[in-house]
Amino acid sequence: MGKISAVDLFSSWAEMGKDEGMETGHAPSVEFMISKSIPKQKVNFRNDIGCGNGWLVRKLNTFDNCFSVQESMVQNQ
């Protein structure tokens, strides 16, 4: 089996609908990480997040102190 790029791998998973399962499966641990990390962030901070289907970026966009999420990153595709 040859090597496949992460982009191609995750894209194929999304085409099969696995992205929704990953969102559901990862949500509890991600929620925990957010609850621990966001309160400790300084006023101006940046997160570079591989957005997959965009669910985490859309979630972070709901926080009052999140002011710079690009619209193109939160649209459902």
C-alpha cells in the first residue's frame, strides 16, 4: 500500500460520511480541551485548526471572544 496524503485520506473519509462520525466521537474530548484552554488564553490569541468539515471552527465562532473566523471557513460545504 502506497503513502496517501492526509488531505486525500481525510477527503475520502468525508466523502464516505466518516467526518460526521468523527465529529460526534471527538466532540466530548474536544469540549473538555476547550473548557480547559480557552479561559487561560490571553486577550489576543490565534488557533490554527485543521477544520475537517468545519465543525470545530463553527463551534469556536460561537464564543464571544472569537472575532476573526473567516466566513469561508464556517460555511457548510
